[in-house]
Amino acid sequence: MAKVFVVVEHRQGAIRDATFELVTLARELECAFGLEPAAVVIGHNVRHFALTLSKYLPETIVVESEALENFRYETYAAVLKDLIEKETPLVTLCPHSAFGMELFPRLSVETGRPCATDCVKVEMDNLNFVVVRSIYNGKINSRLALGSSGGYLITVRGGSYAPAVEGARAGAIRDVPPPAFGAPFRTEFLGYREAAAGAIDISQAPFLLSIGRGIKDPENIPKAEELAAKLGAVLSCSRPVVDKKWLAKERQVGTSGRTVKPKVYLAMGISGAFQHLAGIKGSGVFIAVNRDSKAPIFRAADYGVVEDMFKIIDALKEKSGR
Amino acid sequence: MQPYREVFWNIGYHYIFYSLAGLATAIFLYGLARRWRLWRSGWLEKRSGSFDWKLVLQRIFLNASIFKGDPLGGITHICIMWGFIVLFLGTALSTVDHWIISYLRGGLYLVYAFVLDMAGAALMAGIALAYLRRYVFKRERMVTVVRDHVVLILLFFIALTGFMVEGFRLRAQTLQWHEPSPVGQWIASVSGLSVPGARLAHRLTWWVHSLSSLFFIAYFPFSKFIHVFAAPVNVTLEGMGFNPFLTLEEREALKSDFSFRQLIMLDACTQCNRCTVVCPSSIARETLKPRAVIDEVGRFVRRKSGFGFLPGRAGDASLPKARAVEGDPVWFCTTCSHCYRECPVAISPMDVIREIRTARVEGGEDVPVNVQEMLESVYKFKNPWQGAKGKRMDWATGLDVPLLQEGVADSRCFYVGCTFAYDSRLQEVPRAAVAIFKAAGYGFGVLGKDEVCCSEFVRGVGEDGLFTELAGQNLDAFARYGVREIVTPCPHGFHTFSNEYRRMAPPMGGRTVRHVSQVLEELISSGAVHLASCGERTVTYHDPCFLGRRNGVYDAPRNVLKSIPGVRLVEMKRSRERSLCCGGGGGRMWIEAGEGEKIAEIRVREAAATGAGTIVTACPFCFTNLDDAVKTAGFEGTVVVKDLTELVAESLERRSAG
Amino acid sequence: MEILVCVKKVPDTADAEVVLRPDGRGIKEEDLAFGINEWDNYAVEEAIRIKETLGGRVTVATIGSADSEDVLRRCLAMGADEAIMVEAAPFKGSDPYGIAKGLRGVVAKGSYDLVLAGVQAGDDGFGMVAPVLAGYLGWTHATLVTSISLEGAKVAVTRELEGGLEETLRLALPAVLAIQTGINEPRYVSIMGIRKVRSKAIPVLDLAAVGLAAGEVGESANMLREIGLAVPPAGTEAEMIRGTPAEVAQKILDIIRERGGVA
């Protein structure tokens, strides 16, 4: 029976949420095409992860070794290559994250199996995979057929599938020994580093006023700050604003910034790049202001305004009592 | 015996004097030569206009530009200048008389003596007045430097000792005529010296006077006195219409940092500070002071070329031009040209600043990040606002605007401009213009998506290469569509089409360029459009620098305003040529302002002080800056900013509505 | 230190309208502004900074045609020493594997210690070329690099992870690094600067020069085959609030108050 593997992504003692979205996809493939899903946990002292995953999938494979304590493509690719060659899963899934981006393309070359990255949808057609990817700043969807192969590697964009819920059954856990790591390592993990911690923690703010490239000029930041103060909101932003060093990194909402779950998220001048949207969670109300009616953010927001953000800023300042 | 003056009377050791005189003259000529060589190291500008002799006459001979706004300063300088010149001529005439042909005799000599005395008196009075002006009347503008004292005191001393020599001579000589030298005679009478005493005093003061004069001659070309040559030369070159515009190929071939004329400008400056007093950046207390720029650059140039008294002292030739001025001041210039306008001797600190910007931009260092982004946007998107090409005509949605591509009567191009095209508030202006043109049956067409940035301020920040590329694209488009006339609502486009574009290829030829205010004036006065009142309002008009001061269009917009029924026009204190810049030119829309009150806020305050409820602008940058300033300076609700074209269109609409 | 930087010319689609061609096999390009891929620009700047500190040479390469030359010249004007163009025609429609094969050929022609590229391209965003190229070359690699520190025969890098976290790794050279935006501030390049390098020769390599045969790259050789482009479905679009700014602002404030944010 053809198998689908879900590589479990974990870091600093916790499984990353995206893993559970992959479980949903794996279950979909199980239902639709009869693939047998299994989770793959790689690391050191990761048995408890396996226990967690066993509540979601019928099988969890654990590969443990001290050398696997911290993620490096060199070791994890060797492990997965060995596993894939032994177990021959039809498809192996991984989140399109810093982990997946580092590992899977390289693994693709090591195993000779095609890899499609950052997919928002995965479908099958006669044991051939078709994926959908979002390109051109989210304005076009591209369908790709993966060339015929004994196995496929796919990284999935976060938020493309809903996170799975625990199943009733408890699955089996199987240990697999790691391969012998032959030659001396050429990579070395040195450590983690938190981005400089500042005074602001936007992840706890109930009301965020978020600005993006539309702010155009650092001279306009005080306008946004004033409005945030007036509204009682905390100022946050998207990546380009931080890249230009107009606001500190701690104010960035997005995959490489902070994840937020405010009651109100008011986004101005943000186009809606996926990496930004992925940082907004929870069931709060999402209002977007952008002068481009085709901006992808309008697909994600609850309410939209097509207007010059500065006009709205001025009008809000006037109307808000304080 | 005929009245005359015996040269060297009572003086011996002539050979010492002549040797020293020879030495002093040699040093003088050597100094002049070194200055000249320094100036000539600059590249030559090309002439564009015809000779303006009136300018030369008024400024050089009459010091008219010094009198302007400062009559006391004018009197001071004209006394010193003509006093000095006459005395110098007097000495020259005397030398000719002594060595070549004796003609200073009799009546001529008496006139000569009198005139020289008056000249000396004028010189001393002028210098005394100068000190009074600086220390007693305390003119705020004045900046005092030690050099200035040396120069003035030396001259005063020479004039004083000259009179003393004359006085002692008259006391000691027994002449058969009355020499009409009032000052000399007075000194002679109050000297209280015996004849032998006077002879001794005469001999002593003669040597003191001579030596100080010779020192002055030798010192002349190495000191501030060089302005005596540099200033008239600069004014003359100005009068002849020289201009620093270069094509890209010419700029690439340059071997020197500054032009011949710019180098002369640096030496023509006497640090009078008029430029700084009117500079909008200095008014807003930012770090830019045009006078200081000229000073710093002058020092830089002299250091780099090794200019100095000692021959062969090598300067640091590796210093890049970008370092001529340290720090930010270079980026605060709005290119409003008020400094150039105000300078009595036609120095343009604005041009010198732009030269330095070209070096910084080319080197890619010390360019403010936003300026960099603006330039990258112009390069990539052909406009400074990262506006997508496909959206350039969004302002015209629903308006049925003719495209030049489709052939247009009169081949008249309405050049919209990037800011009017992409800014959602300002899009109202080209819409208003189109409404007016249609109502008047005035033929026009637009370039549509082919319109690229006029790039005036791209050149203003020193990116001549990018400017040339984009200008070339516009010029190609004009040629392609057989454009014969260009009308634009943007003064920056208006300026650069009228000036730099005319020196580029493909040639502008006979194409006329007009600002929309000029067209509105014509349409209104010819009756092609009729205006009705939209209520009584008092307005004040803010002259955009690129329409007014830089191109002389002051009246057309005012005439338009006066033709709108119900509109009462009041003028700000600083209007027309003296208008205060809004702070938007020279790339300043993309440069962070200094701390403190912004230039535009100062201007808005001035506008509000006229009692007008509306500030009318005719430029997208002026509009944006003043509109922002109305909010930040707290005039929201009291004063509103409107564009001229919008105002006219509003009056137009009412008419058709009822 | 010999560094190769791989760059790509891409359209800027951030604010532009993206419209499919009538044949559905691509997008309309006429109104789009093209330029160097943003990530690659950071990579070029980083390479030049390394050269300025440690000495060495920087070569930039792209798979492109005559109209990509301006991108290469811009890199030369920034301070790169050499530029190489690989003829694009055989690579038309190539997936990242095909591109990486072409670049492998470029690497083989030199003796590079370090290859830099942007994390991903702004148009298709695969993020694959750099790690795949490393795989083909058998070199070490790191993606999402936010800082580089060369230490003799090794390089220490910082990688950007999620949530503001970073990790540091040490890799043995030679290595392929995929550079993340924000690693530095790319310098400005003036037109005059570009003109100064206009006479620099840029060799154009054909397929054979990069060690490939016809059919090894291009659409027919793809492992990832594009079978359709479409505008994303509207899905649950936002409810649009219309009106004057004042009216809109009032509605927004009402929504905010209703949902618990005090305004």
C-alpha cells in the first residue's frame, strides 16, 4: 500500500502547529486515494512527540540519535533519505517553513525525487500529483504536475489546511535506527538567538493597527503612531517596514516576525503577502485598507476599504473622540 | 611754476622702494596667476543666452544689487569701491606721469589732487561706516570673520597714512599754489609740527604708507580682496548667459570637479550672508547655510589644488568632490534659487551644491535612503511613486481623454506629471484641467502610459544619468507624436521642458511649453470659458519656485485668480521673487526634514497671517507640503489649500449647473 | 575569496495589476516593470561587501537574454568584477532543477569558494534553486541567511527562523548560501556608474559551455510541469465598506467598538 509520510517539525521542545495541518492533508489523501499515513519524528529525546502524533495518525516512526538533537539538513536529509529508500512512501510532506525550505529541496537531489515547494493545494491524479502554488504576489495560481517518479516531496504553505483534531484511536509507534553517518560532518549547529527583545510584545495586544509598504515614507510613521495612540491600538507592521528599519523587528507580524491574535486587526497599506497573513490568527475582526482593489489582503480580511490609507488615517483621527 | 607734485620728494633710497615694489608686484602677479590657474582648471560652461550688458553695468559699476534691500550697505560699498579704484587710478596716473610723460600739471593737477582727496575720504568714510554698520547698527545678517577685519583695517590704515603723508608734505613744502586737498590741508594745519619736524614725519609715514601698500599689493590675490577681480568676472559671465548644463557624454569627459565659473564664484564671495538669510532651509534652522557652503567648498578647492602663498605646496588631490561639504547640509537644498537671486555678484550656491550631489550620487555613498529609493523607483517604474505603469491613466477613468497616439488637433500635449497621475487627492487637478479644456473646446491629448517622469528633481539631486535617460524617453515621445505644444500643470515639468530639455536630443525645436495657469489665463481672457462666483472667498497665492522665481511666471496665475468672481486676492509678505519655498524641490519630498518647525509650516503661518481662508497653489509638491503643514501646524479648519486649476473648474461647474 | 552570485530578472507585481495572456500560458508583461529580483540584490550587495573586507572577486551570473544585460551591468556598477550570461532560450520554461543545472555549469567553469543567491524569486517563489544547486555540486548550503562571517575554510551563518528566532550554523566551504532580505542595505547605483561599465565584456555561454545537452533542460525536461494558470477564486472576499473617508472612518470605528477595541 502506498504511504504518505508527514515529517514532524519541532523546535525547542515543541511541535510546530503547521505539522497538524499536514496531518489533515495526509488524512485527505488517505480518504481519497487510500494512502497510508504515517508521521516521522526525527530528533533526540523526542519520544513524547511521537506519543502526541500517535493520537492523530495510525503510525508514527521515530528516529532518534544524539546527532539529531538540533536540526541540520545534513543529518536530517541523511535520515530521511535512508527512510524513504527503505519505506518507499509515495509522498513525503513537510511544512514550507525555515525547516522545510532548508531540508526538502536538498533532500530532493539526494533522493532523486521531485519536490514541489510552497504548495497551497495537493491533489492526486492516478498516482501522479498535481499541486497548486500561489505566485506573482498571490495574484495568480499555478497548477503543476509532478513528473512521474517513485516518490514525491512536497512542502505545504502554512494555513492551507485546517489543523487536525485528535483521533479516537491511538496509533502505533515504531523505532527505526538512524543510518550510519559516514563521512565527518560539514555542518555544525551553534545555537539559537532571539531577535533583540524590546519593550513591545505585539502578540498580546488586543487591538493592532498594522502598517505596510503603503506608508511610503518614514516621515509618515508618526501619523500612524498618533492614530494608534488615539484608537488605543498597538502599532505593528509587515516585513518591508522592518527591512527598511523604519520600525523595530518586534513590531513585525508574520512568519518571520510575531504571531498575533488580536480582537481587532486594522491593516493599512499592506498588500497581504501570505507570510504576513500567516502571522494573524484567532477569530478577531480583520479590517484592511488599501488603495489597490486587487490586493490579496481583501481575500483574507473581513472588511475592506479601497482608499488611500492616509485619507482614512486622517478621517479616523478626526472621528475618534479622544 | 605750474602746480605739480614732485614724486619721491624728501625721499631717498629709491632703489629700496623699487626693489620692494618689484617684489610686491611680482608676488601680486604670481598670486593672480595661481588663482587664474585654479579657475582655469574648471571645465568651461556653454553660453545659452545673449549678453545682458545692463546687468553688468548695474551690478559692477553701480553696485545696484548691493543697494537692493540694504541702502546703507550700498553706500558703504560704493564708497569703499570707488574710493579704492580712484586712488588706484591716481597712483597709476602718477606713475605714468613720472616715468613716461609729464602731464599732471597745472589745472589738471589741481583737479587730480582734489579728486584723490575726496576718494581717500570716501574710502575712509566707507570703512568707518562699515564698522558702524557691523557693530553699532548691528545688522543681523552679518557674519564676522577675522579675515574681514584684516582687510578693512589694512585699507583704512593705508588711506590714513596716505593722508598723513600728504598732510606732512603740505606742511613741510612751500608751494606757490594752494593745493586743493582738503583733508591733507587740514592735517597740515593741525599737525603742530615745524617744517623740519614735518619733513621727518613725512619721510617716516611715507615709508610706512609705502610698505603697507606694497604688503597690500602682495597680499591681494591671496586674500578676500580677490573678489575685486572674481566678482566682476562672475557677473560678466552671468551677463553673457553661461550655464552649467552638460549632456551625459560631456559629464563623463569631465576632468575637474567644478566649472570655471563655479570656481570663480567661490572667490567672488565676500561672505555677505544675504543668501543664507533668504534660504528656506536656513530660515527653518536646518544645517544648510549657503554662505557656509561656498566657504567650505572654497577651502576644499584651495586645499585640493594646493593653492597658497608657498609655491608647490601639494594639496590632497585624492579628496573626492563628494567630501567638499561635510554632512547633511548638501541634502537640504530645495533648489529654489533664492540664494542666487539674492547674491549681489551672481553666485549660485545652489549650483555648487548640486555639483556635490552629483558626486555623492555617483559614488553611491552618503545618499539618503529615501532619495535612493526614489531614484530606484524612477529607474524601474519611470516615476518616483512606485506607481505601476498600468495605473498611470487611472486619473482619467470615466473621462474620455484623447490620447496623442490617436492623433490630436493642434498636436498639443497635456503632460500630466507623475504626482498628479498617482496621488489620489491630486488626481482631481488633471480632471479639473480636462473639464476646463473641454468646456473651452481646447484641443489636447495625453501621452498616456508612455508618459514618464520629467525627472527635474532627479537632476536636482544629482542623478544626471537617470535624468538624461528619462528626458530622452519623453523627447522621443514628443517627436513620435509630432507634439508642437506642451501644457503641463506641474511647474517642475514646465521648468525642465523649458530649460534642460531644450539642450538635449531629439531637439525640442520650436515646441512651446506652457504651464496650465498660462493657458487658463488665455482661455479666460479670450472668453473661451466663463466663470461664475462660488461664494466670496479671500485667497492668497503661493508662488511655486519652479514657476515663479526660476521661470518668471508670476502674473498669469494671479490674473486667473482675479478673474474668478467672488475671489479676493491678498498677497503674502514674501511673494513673487521673494516667495518662500514650500520645501519640496531639490528632492526634498523624499528627504527627512530637520527637527523643529518645517519650512512649509512657516509658510502656512505666513499665509494664515494674511487673513486668507484659502491658499492657492499651482504645483503638486507645494500642494502636498502646504496641505500637510496646515494639519501639523494646527490650521485645520482655518485655512484650506486648493490648486488653481481646481478652483477654476469649480467656478466653471457652477455656471453649467445654474 | 571567489564568489559567484546568481541573479534573476523578475517583474515587479507588488502593486501592479497582473493579467493572464489570452492563451493562458503566461502573464501580460507590457505594463510591468522588470528589475533584479529583490533577494538577489541583497545577495549581490553582500558579496561585494565580503570582497571589500576580505579581498577577492565577485562574479554575477544570470540565465537570460539581451534584455537581462542591464541587470548584470547594474551589478557590475555596484562593484562586481565579472558578469556571465547563460543563453536563456534552451532554458525557456525550465523548473528550478533546470535552472540549477545551468548554474552548476557556470560554477564548474570557475573556482568559486562561495555561491550566493536570493532565497527565492519574487515571481514564482520556489526557493529551490540555491539548495538544489548545492545538492548538485555536493557543497554545504544554508537558506534564509541573515548574516555571514567567514572563518578561514569555514563560514558561520545566521538563519532566520519563525517568530523572530534565529539560529547560527557553521558550514565548511565551499558553500551555497540563500540570502534573505534585510541582511544589508544595498548601495545605490547611478546611471553614470552603469555607463562606466558599459564596455565591460559579458560572455554569453551556450548550452555546451555549461556542460549540458539539448533536452536536459527546458520544458520537456521538467520534473515540475506547469499545466495551468488561473486567477485565484474570490472565495470569501472581504465585505467592502464604501463611502467618503469620513463615512468609512465612522463605520470602522463602529466595528471596532462592537468587537471590543475601545476607540
